Amino acid sequence: MKTVIAEEQARKEIAEWAEFFEAELSEESILSLLPSVMRGRVILDEESEQFIIELRSPIELKNGEKVTSVTMREPMAGELQDAGKFKNDMDMAMNMYSKLTGHPLGIIQRLKQRDLIAISGVFDFFG
């Protein structure tokens, strides 16, 4: 995939999104999200207050359809409360991503690492 926007513009967009969600992102979080933003794979729909993440590796379903993107919303208080029920951070994260994208856990478990990194970076806006 080619770069759609320069790093400086991507950093500006990430900063605007952080301001929108009143979030403070670490430099590590910004760096993990930069490649996806620079390639135009992550965008914020301000009207719905949801991120749209285009997958680098679409997931093929049994019926032949493909999941090519996921939309992630901000978690609700009860969902954050339920997150404490999991034994480890990875189980918690996978279950949260499933709830916040509306995709079954089985789909989330089939994400490639680079797509999981983009989703994790988006989740940091809500942390």
C-alpha cells in the first residue's frame, strides 16, 4: 500500500482525533497508529463518533463474503466494567474489540497482527 498522506499530516490528524475524544496518547501509541493513518486505512467519522479501519488482510467468511473493514465505537461504562472479568489483557482486548466493532469474537481472532495493531491504536483513543 502506498502512502496517502505525509507523516506530519497523519500526526496532525491523530492529534485532532485525540482532542475530539479528549484523549492523551503516548508517543508509542501514536507511532503504532501512524502507518495505518498515513496509508488512509484509519479514518474518523465525527458524525457517528466511530473509527473506520480498513483491513490490510480481509477475512473471508464461510459464505464467501469478505470482511474488508471494521467500524469501532467508544466503549460504554458497563462494557469497561465487564472488561475486568477476563484473566489476561489479551482476552480482555479481544472481547472488547468484538463488542466495539460488532463482529463475533471468531472474526476478531482471525485478524492479522498488523490489523490488530491498528485496532489497538484506535482503542487507545478511548483509554
